[in-house]
Amino acid sequence: MDKFIIKGGRRLTGEVTISGAKNAAVAILPAVILSDEPCVIENVPNISDVNICLRILTEMGAEVTKLDANIYRIDPTKIDKYCVPYETARKMRASYYFLGALLGKFGKARVSMPGGCPLGDRPIDQHLKAFSSLGAEYTLSQGMIDLHSEKLRGSQIFFDVVTVGATMNAMLAAVKAEGLTVIENAAKEPHIVDLANFLNSMGANIMGAGTDVIKIRGVERLRGTTYAVIPDQIEAGTFMAAIAATKGDVLIKNVIPKHLESITKKMEKIGVNIEQFDDSIRVWVDGPLVKANIKTAPHPGFPTDMQSQIATLLTLAKGTSIITENIWDQRFGYVDELRRMGADITVNGKVALVEGTGKLMGAPVKACDLRAGAALIIAGLAASGVTEIEDIFHIERGYDCMEGKLRALGADIEKVSI
Ligand code: EPU
């Protein structure tokens, strides 16, 4: 078990490079299964969720070769197992993408019910609805999902809620199905577009990704390709919050500024200066931080995955901010820990009131999920004194060398084994 020890109060300055997007990579890696030839995937972040994906691919019979720090060649042609067992699936939510990819390629899949961050009820009814629409049958027993189909056929899929995972899974299953699939009320996140671009680069015919109607005309076969994963918009947003919290001045490189729009707008409202370039942004603070109200929403709204980080920033701002979490029932788990550091936050259902006290104090705390852990790092960087963060395995699921990147910006953070 490792923990982070942070001595707070240092301004972040310099340059940082953002890694590939977790939530794109964990879909693109299983999607390689659909190819009839090897693929090379670049800009793959070095995080534990990705390592689990690569391990699952290897266990199924794929040949995975690391070509460089963030580049993998994956040959899926020898895959001869269609099962993702409990031991691996429980470690990560995105194991459900193996359902869509295996079903789309082989017409069968057996995957354990997924694990992942404890954010409340995480149903998969919409995933199953999509698979059924395409002609698959499923059974759920002993914690396993079994999918089977003689022949997948294109169909009309209307999602009852906007869901990233089910939209991606429907794309994976439909890409080789016979005829036309139309997904309505689709999610529009940048990683949806990234998965569509990847599949299209293999020869798929997907139109409309990034809008709420995605049309997929099934193709017979998909070929090998070389593809780079988009930069992680949430990692970039997390650094933006950390820089602002320490009143720093940093150039964040390898970003797509358009993907950061909702985060940038809120940060500017809070008093953070942001200058945009083609593939980088400069973030700095030279005045007071002020309150803002945040409501999380599917893209292009403010991302739930940035809610805890911006709440932490707002504890340092002047005034009372109101935060409404509209995606997950239990995403205020970090609040108790922030209170231990002197934050004044009251939670009532899906609303949190953040009284900006302007300061935080170091304390021993525990990460309860990935983004909660990111929030505690931001708090520790801004706090006076020493913060010790336990359960950092949550953070390492989704941030590529967070402590190394922060140290290079001047933070006093180290990882120690307990
Ligand atoms: N939902 C259903 N039925 C379903 C699927 C979802 O009711 O079959 C509901 C969920 O309960 C939730 C809402 O729809 O209220 C949105 O869920 P979604 O399916 O979009 O979430 P997800 O695919 O499970 C991904 C990210 C999350 C991120 C959400 C929302 C991955 C691996 N995970 O989860 O990322 O919070 O989209 O943007 O892509 C994170 O990175 O920290 C993280 C939790």
C-alpha cells in the first residue's frame, strides 16, 4: 500500500504534458478485438485501468507488445477466449466494453458484472437494451453476463438516459452488424468521438458521433490501423484546478481546448486566467477567487468527473457556491475528508453548499474514489502543513504519474509505501 505525502503551500509553475484519455483508452483497447489485423495504439496512458485492459486482452489470447512508453501493438487474431472473469472485471468499470467488442466480433461474450468507483447505483440496463435491439440474447447469473447471438442485425436504439458506456457498447456491437443501426439520445463526450474515429480508421462506417444521433452502417471486416488516443480532458481540468488552487502559472500541453470549454468557462468565472493556444493552454491566477455555481451534466455540460476538483477550488474562493451533482447519487464521498482539512461544505442530497473559507489545513485523509483522490491532492497542495493521502490506488487507476508531474511543477509531494 502506498500513500502520498504533500507539504502544501507551493505555487505550481512551469509546463506539464497531459496523457491520453483514460475513458477513451479503456474503450479503444477492447475495440481492437474487432479488427482482423494487428493495431498500433499510441498515446496510451500508463494507469492501472489501462494495464488491466491489456492484461484481459493477453489472457484472452491477444498478443500485446509494448513498442514505446505509451505505444502498444495489439494482435487480436489469436483470441480464443470470450470470457472476462470476476477477478479482473471487478477491478474496473470499463470491463463492460469487452461485452460489446466480443459480441460484435464473435457473437458471444461472458463478462463478470463490472466493478469501478463506488459512485452509487451503476446499472447496465441500457447496455443490455442495446445488445437486445441488435438481436443478442443475454442471461445474468452468478454475477456473470452471458451474451449470445447467431447474427447481429442493425436496429433503432433509443437510450432512456444519456449514457457514455451504453453508447460506446452499442457502437462496438453494431459496427459489424448487418445493415443500419441508429442510436438516439446518444452521449456526446469527446471519448465517444474518439472511439468512432478509431473504428472508422479500421474501416467502420459511423456517422454523427458527437451529436445525439449516431448512425452505423455495418461492415463485414475491420482492418488494422495506427491510432493515437485523445488527450485526457479530466486530467487537464484537474491540473487547471490544482494550478488555480496554488495561485500558480503553468502551460498545460497536449490538450484540445475545445474539449475543455465547460471547465474553462467556470474557471474564468471563479477568477482563473486562461489563454488558449492550438494544443495547449496557459492557466494562472493573479487576483482573488470568487464563488460559482456548478451543475454537472452530460457533455457539453460541466463534467461530473471534475465536480470534486472544482469544489475543492471553491473552498478557497470568496463566497458561497452551490454544487449540484446530476449524474451520480454518491459523488460527495470526498466531502468528509475535505472537512477534516478545514473545508466548510454541507451536503443535502445531490446539492452541496461550499462556504469559501479561503484556506485549508493539512490532515491525514483517504481517497474514496478516483476523482475524490484528485480533489484531496489539490487540497493538499493548497493547504498549510502536511497532508497524507491513503488509498491512492484509486488515483493511480486514472492519473498517469500524477506525483511526478506535480513535482516537476514545484510541488512537494512524495509517494511512500506504508
Ligand atoms: N445509467 C443507467 N443505465 C445504464 C447506464 C447508465 O441508468 O445502463 C445511468 C447511470 O446510473 C448514470 C448515468 O446513466 O446516472 C450516466 O452513466 P454513464 O453510463 O454515462 O456512465 P459510465 O459509462 O458508467 C463513464 C465514465 C465515468 C463518468 C461517466 C459520466 C468510463 C469508464 N467511465 O461512466 O468516469 O463519470 O461516464 O460521464 O468511461 C471517472 O472517470 O472518474 C468516471 C467515473
